[in-house]
Amino acid sequence: MFELMIEDGRVAASNEVIRVVEGERVRLRWLANSEISIHLHGYDIEALLAPDLPTEWNFIANVTGRFPVEVHDSGASGHAAHDHHHSD
């Protein structure tokens, strides 16, 4: 399981990219200190996180690689972080 913290609209540096192997069961547990929208590239999974309320995603990896976590500014346009790394 990956424990992912988002503080003040930013993903912790150690959590900016998720590495998975095809067929692996992936569990992501999110915790944010403010309301924020997140997106896992390559899987097109999105969620709106509530402050201090853990959110968990469970899925089977359908491809091996590195997938960036993107944080969307919850109140304005644009992205707080946006990176594109997709394969090892």
C-alpha cells in the first residue's frame, strides 16, 4: 500500500510518482490537509479529497510503469503539479 500525503496543495516529493507492475494489486491511501482534486495519470482515476478524511483507491495494475500524481488547484484553473513519466 502507498500512503500519500498532500499538504498545502502539494504532493510530498517522495509520493510524486507511483511505480507499479502489471497484474499487481495497487492500494493507494490518500490524506490531504485541505480539499483538493487529484488525478493519477495513466489510469485516469480522479478524486476530490476532503480535509483530514482518508480516501483509498484499490485496483489491479493493467500496465507496468511510473505514473505521476497530479494535484489540481481546487478553487482555480491550472495545475499545482503536472509531470509526465509513464514507463521505465
